[in-house]
Amino acid sequence: MTTLSPVELEQCKRAFSITDKEGVGYLKRKELRQLFSILNITIPSEELHLLISQADFHDFLKIYQKFRTDTAKTTSDRDTKEAFVALGGNADASGTISADRLRKTLKGFELTLDLESPLAKLDKEQTGILTYQQFKALMTV
């Protein structure tokens, strides 16, 4: 299980206490579902139902840590694919995008990222064209 940073822990404490409107120190299943939704953590309803009927803060943290990694990976993959499509690739991860279009897009958002070194490693033939796998690798650098 991964450890939460002090900032994440504080965010969790605040979110828990805001959701615990009655101030009883625990959340019922419905409140947990609501809290996880606010935190963008996806837990299938049937799995949450099997896990617990109510949770104190310690229980909530255990569940949060268990599911946040899976949710982050799914969200990251979806966001990467959406960015690839926005740059001209296909939704099924086929096709290619232009490195120049990527540079122009980043510049348009006033992002100052050094793409040249990672691009040179990924686009060995210097074609200026990236596949989804190359783009995904670039986004994880």
C-alpha cells in the first residue's frame, strides 16, 4: 500500500470531516460513495457494499489507498488517449500525431516543457511523427 503525502493526508481529513456532516466520526456507505466520487476515486457499488457498511477515518484511508492507484492509472490512460485524439490521432490509439503540432499546442498553452531530448530518443528516425505508444511514453517522462 502506498503512503500518502502530508498534503494528501490533509485533503483526506478535510474531505472526510466535510462529508461527516453529523460529526459522528464515521461515514455510512452512501456518504463514502459520495466522498469517493468527490475525490475522483472509482469503486464499483457492489464492491463498496461488500467492503464495509460504515467507515471511520482509518477505514476510509485504507480503502482510499487501495483504490486511488487503480483510478489514477485508468484516468491517466484515458487522459493520454484523449490528448492523442485531440492532437490528430485516432480514438483506438491508431494513427499518428505530428511533433510540430504537439510543440505548437504546448506553446499555445504557454507550457515550457523541454520536449527535444525525449522526442529525439522516441523518434529515432527524426520523422516528426509519433505513434500512440511513443506519445504515451513522452507523456510519462
